[in-house]
Amino acid sequence: MQVTNTTCTVCRRNCFISVEHDDHEVYAVYGNSCHRGKEAAIEEALAKEKKFLGEIKIIGEKELLPVRTEGLIPKEKFAEAEAFCKNFRIPKPIRIGDILVENFLNTGVHLISLKTVS
Ligand code: SF4
């Protein structure tokens, strides 16, 4: 069994929801304030693929650059993606939407910048 924690974005209340589940079945849901949020959290927990969001270091800067994959990647790749981002450095200038890594982790999707840093 695993636990997926998520912040519900269905409405502005942004409830923090935990889902206990395995690959195909949900055992318990905690933290939701309504049924819509529960359904969204279950859908998120059981999804096999998701857009990866992370941060990478900019050479010569203290601030981190927010990044994400252009498309969905398998959730099982997320640990590898986190490790990659932790060790990756990028020089300035960077524009929002720039492709930072093509075919990120052989997933077929690119890793892109979510911010401009000049
Ligand atoms: S669980 Fe319901 S009340 Fe909470 S953020 Fe989601 S939609 Fe809004």
C-alpha cells in the first residue's frame, strides 16, 4: 500500500488530502471536505502518469529555477527526475518555455523552464 498526498485545487479552499491505495484500489481518503475533492484526489493517486514539477540550480544565482515536463511522464520516474534536477546546473540567460533537457530521462518529453532569468 502507498499514500499519495495532494493539495486539492478544485476550489480555493485547497484542502490537503491523503489517499491510501495500491495500483488499482483505494483503501481510505483523508482530509477532503467534499466529494468532488475526494474524486479528484483518487484520480490523481491512481494516475500512472503526471507532469513532473521541480527546481534546478542556476549557475551564479541563489534562486532556483522552476521547471516542469512539457507532457506526462510515468510517476515511477519521479524519483529519478528529482535526483536529476538536484544535480543539474543551468547557465543564464533562460527564458520561460526554453527546453532545458530534450527527451528528459528517455520519456520522450522535454524538461522546460517556467521562468525567465536574465
Ligand atoms: S476537497 Fe472540496 S472543499 Fe476541499 S479544496 Fe477540494 S473541492 Fe474544495
